[in-house]
Amino acid sequence: MTDHASGLDLSAAVSEDIILNPGERRLIPTGIAIAIPPGFEAQIRPRSGLALNEGITLLNAPGTIDADYRGEIGLIMINHGKKPFSIKKGDRLAQMVISKVYRARFEETDLLDTTSRNAGGFGHTGK
């Protein structure tokens, strides 16, 4: 929507309005399919305004579309808000960003180097 936006808006391609009730999740069609070049992926992300103002987001954010997928892009929407949310044809619901994929090469080992954090996680540094 703007010159420097990194994401392409994805819109609802629904034939009739859909009501997404609080706590409900639905797969919303976008009506588009794409061919992503090898070495890239599409990341599907929520729209911040919908999240802040309505409690509407994507259940698997960010979603990933692999380079070999050729089906329609669908959005797994969930309503974390307190009131029903209406989805109409053409509503902008998510955004898609194309990113380079870096493939890691893993090596099995019995010993890892030590760090100041080591295995600390899940709140080990405080709030």
C-alpha cells in the first residue's frame, strides 16, 4: 500500500461474508496461487492493525509457503477478540513477504561449546 512496504497485502476471496466468532478459527481463501523460485519462500504475516484493534491474527504466524507449493494461498485466521469479526470479500487480512532461504548443514556431535547462557531458557533472565 506504500512505496516502502515490504509486504504484499493478501485479501479475502470469499463469496459471502464470514463471521469469525471469538475463539473461532477458519481457513480463508485468497483466490491466488504463486510460483516461488527455488531458494526463496513466502512468509505470511498478520496485519498489525487487525491484531491491535480487533484481536484478529493468523494462527500459524508466520506461515511459510515453500517454493514447490502451487495451490491456493489460504489464511488460518483466529479471533482472539471479544466480539464477532466480519470478513468481507476484498478485506485485507494478511501480508506476504518473499525471503531468501538459507539451508543449514547439520553435523551430529556429542559435545557443544559452552556459552554464558548454556541451556538457560524460558524466562531464565527474568521478566
